[in-house]
Amino acid sequence: MSHDTFKALTFVVPAYNMQEYLRRCVDSLVSTGSDDVEVLIVDDGSTDGTPALADRLEAGHPGVVRAIHQENKGHGGAVNTGIAQARGQYLKVVDADDWVGADSLRQLLTVMRQQPGDKTADEKADKQSGANSRTGASAKTPIDLFVTDYVYDKVGKRHKHVVNFRNVMSPGRRLAWDDLKPFGISQYMIMHALTFRTEVLRRAKTTLPEHTFYVDFIYAYQPFPWVGSLMYLSTPFYHYFIGREGQSVQTDVMIRRVNQLTQVNRIMAAATPERGTVPDGLYRYMIHFLSIESVVTSAFLILSRQPRNYAVKKELWTNLERVSPSIARDVRRQLPSRAINLRGPVGRWIIRVGYHLAERVIGFN
């Protein structure tokens, strides 16, 4: 089958030195045997056996798996390459040490195949909704975003924690942002829950910073104003493998890289639309998510115990004011934002104690 053949779904697999895990990941993506799935392995300048393994996987699945080799650009640079080269109507990023469930993949593909594949759908939607609307969509256009559940598969843990959105979205229905119910205080849609229509990412000009960690926050945020329709499938689609040594979400690693979290926060703040320019439901969610990322970043600045990082935390919240006083006000009103901004040494002590208690009880990284 030619690479030019239409695909329903493109999986983008950023892979840097992932020879130990890559085969498990790709095997899960091709498990249905469907030829309307495309798997792009983006070998991001690996120095181990990943490049050779990617080539072998391509040879073993002609017309489905494609190995792309590039100089190292970081996770964001690999995702950018995948977006640019994807030929599927929909696109999902799957990290090379993660995998997807076969039954869930079949369910998602079944719904995707029911979507119209008219490449002029975006132009039609623009004409129907007005040239200045970023979120206009009609029932005749394909769903812009599929949301699915994901599973925390932690090293050494037999219990698998499934994150679902049943309290927020009605499954199996075409939804608009205003149909969504309020998200829980620590509930948000991470990259692993999202499958975008590829054209949405391109219209949004989604481009992630290179050589930067935690850009998945941006990927799960910046394109949303271009999403006019959503559908939630309550199925444990994505298996998020956490707890291996050196992983970027370990507490000590995040403290060392906290400057990259602050960079991501600035990009997210700049991408936040003003109230009234997007549907109310979307604005409420983006403020909620921006608050969470701001709190996460602030927590690691406090956990560092470095006075210079306390000043960086203050600058983070000041930058929100510079971007937009109204957005900053709405973010500060969120309960987590109020908690993280408890003042002085006592406030920082409370945050550190609270974090370590939560880490012990919940077991997150």
C-alpha cells in the first residue's frame, strides 16, 4: 500500500533511545490489523538500537509503519515532525514506552470510520460560522476531538488506576464545549486522553518548542480554540507507563527541570483566549487547566527550596497579569491557585508537607 493512501488514524511515536519499549508500543498500535492506521516512528536522534529497530518494524508492516529519522530535537520536535507528515484524518501521540488497548482501538476506529472525510469540511465550517470564529462547526463536519480514558500502569503496582471523564461528558455523543460539566479540582485532559483531527492541529498552527520537556501541557491546551466538536468514548484506551528510573515526571527530575515548566506556563498563558471570544465552556476549562499547570509549576519551585525560585514563582503569577489582567484574575480565583499562593515560609512549608502527603497516599510521580 502506498504511503499516499488515506488513513483514518495516524499514531505519532516520538522515540529517543527506546529500544527496550518500542516494539511493545508499535505492536499495540498495529494489533487490529487495520490498513487504515498509520504509525509514524519518529526516531529523534537515538544513540542506541532504536533506529535499527524502527527500520525493522517498518519492514515488518509495509504501508502501515513508517520510520522517520531526524537529528535530536526533543519530544516537541518529534511531535512537530509527526504532525507535518501525518496522512491520517486523525492524529494521536503515543510515547514509545506506552501502549494502547486493542479493544479500545477497535472501538475508536469504528467511530472514526463513520466520520465524513471531506477535505473541504473546514472551509464549509468557516463559511457557515463566520470567518472570525475559531470554533464554528456543524453536524455535517467530522468530530474535531475524541476524548478517551487512560490508565496509569505504574512499575511494581498491580492495581491499575483508570482516569475517566464520565462525570464531565456524556459518552458517544457529539458535544460542544458548553455541553461539558465542570471538571474536578485536579481533573484535566492530558495528551494521553486526546485524539485530534489532524486538520485542527494544522489550522491551529500547533508547534511545540524543541529541546523542552513537558510540552504535552501545550499540546493538550493550545489547539482547543480550534475545536468545535468533541466526542467522549469511555474506554481505557491509553496505557501510561510510569515509575521507571529517570522518567521526566519523577519529582526530583521535575525539580531540576522546573525552568522548563515555567517556559511552558508562559506559552500556555499567551495561548489563552479572552472571555467572550470562545464558548463559555471552553474558557472555563482553559482557565481551570491553566490554573492547574500554574500550581504544578509553583509547587516544584517551592519544593526546590531555592530562594531564587521563590522569586521565579512570583514572576510566574506577575506574568499572567501582564498577559491579561482578566485572565490572571480568573486563574487566581481557582481554589488550587489560592492554596499555592499562601504567603511566606509558613505557606511554603504547608505546600511541601501537603505535596509529600499526597505523594505518599496517592502514589503519583
